Amino acid sequence: MKDFESLAIMRRSTRKFTKQQISPEKVQKILQAALLAPTSKNCKSWEFVAVENKDTLRQLSACKDAGAAFLEGCALAVVVTGDRTKTDAWVEDASIAAIYMQLQAEDLGLGSCWCHVRKRFAGETESEQYVRDLLEIPDRFGVLCIIGMGVKEQERKPNDLSKLTWEKVHIDRFPAADNPLA
């Protein structure tokens, strides 16, 4: 296992994958990471649909007007949902689980990319409804995103620490010049 700093520096969005499948052991580790993610009041509002079927991946790649085409080339896509009847924090719960999966994928040497679904559209159809209908997800579940994963077609350069935007970090309060309430 890499240390967390290395994972954060190395993890980059990957949209091009080889045709190689992901071993069942690695898939299990990725899903285990999602199930270890914390949730509001430990309600475990998230649920996941793991997809490896090529035809279903192709259909998922049409879930929104732009930014989902890469899903067709994934070895694995995990649809991240949250039960809206359990908590109003389902989006936050699902988001944490999604990034846990992405970090686990990186730790296993795999690439991943987040495909946002919530509040997106495929033509006139809401992307959430498209995915819900395709995968027979009950209406009470919001569909946040789809994490596409696979063996990286090529390695990307790690994040450059010298390019961090430290001006976005404020101590104690926002600077008066940027704060209309000051």
C-alpha cells in the first residue's frame, strides 16, 4: 500500500483503459473500500451496482450528453447511489464512498474516473432516471455518479505540488477584500 500523500499525488482521472479485465480479488477490494466509507449517523445510505457487462457499459456511456463516453471502454463501472429515505446527507455519503473506491483503485495500480450523473441530462431525459431504468434501481435511490475503472492505457504525470492553489486556503476567516459581509 502507498502512503496517503502518494495516493493523492498519483491519482489522476483516467479515461482510456486497456481491454484487460480486473481480477475478482481487486474488484472485491474496490467494493470493500466503498463499504468501509463513513456515512452520516452510520446509516449506510449508499448502495452500489457493479457493472462488467460490455453491453451494459456501452448503454451507461450514453447516460448523459457529454462526459460519459469513456464508460464504454471500462473493465468495471460502479454506479453509486444513495437511499434518499434514510438521510438528507445521501449525496455526501455517496461522494465519500466514490472517492474511497478511486483511491483504492489507484492503490491497486488501476485508473478511474468519476462520471457525474446527478442533475445531468441525456437529451430531455434526466441522467438519474436513465440509469435507474437501465439497472432497475428503485426510485427512492438517488444516482450520484458512476466510477469507471480499468487498467490504465498509459500513466499520467503525477500532480505537481508546486502548482497547488494555496490562495484558496484561508485561516480563521475569508479575507475582507473577498467577503461582502466584512
